Amino acid sequence: MLAQTALHKNGDRFAAFLAPLAQLWPADHLVLVMDNVSDHRSQAMRDWGAGQEGRLPPCWRPVYSPHRHLLERVWRLRTQKLACHRCWHDVAGLEAAATRVLDRIAAHFPTADGPSIVRRNHL
């Protein structure tokens, strides 16, 4: 799993996150499955997407569909493990804990029958 932490979120940071990801498959056409958060629809993201020459078209998820959206389960797990009844006094400790939580998530893309997400029950 690829993850990145930042103190603030915005479209520029999200585009910077996607740039090296797009380079992992430089000749392939990929589909970005994204939710409708404002950072994903920002001008910075539109500019970045235009520079990809149609190689990474977005597939927009419904506005709120936690039962169909694996990432919603990841956010719920993250919130339960990092924010529930906790007060973090240091950013480094919070980042280390977030990294440990994200490293434990097991989702992969098998290639035998084509790309698909394998969901694990513990999410």
C-alpha cells in the first residue's frame, strides 16, 4: 500500500502524491477511482490530469457510499486506531502510529485475471 502523510491536505499535495504513482506504470492506461472530496476536484488536480493526456481518467464514486468504498473502511479504521479517545501531543508520534496502522492493511491487486481489489474482512 502506498500512503503519504501531510499536515494539511489540498489538491497540490494530492497531485504530488499521484505523480510517482503514475510513473510506476508509464505506458499503461490507468483509471483513478476517486471520491468527491474537494481536493480531488481542485484546479491543481485538473491541471495535473490534463498533463496526463487522458492516460489516467477519473472514475468518480458516489458522494457517500461507505458500503461500496473500500477507502471508507480504511478511514474508519484509521480514526478508531488514531483518534478515538486519544490526544496526540507530538506530530512524530502520530505519524509513526498512522504508518503502523496503514502498514497493517492488506489489500493487493492480483494480476492473474486482471486488476481487481481483494478486500480483507478485518477492515
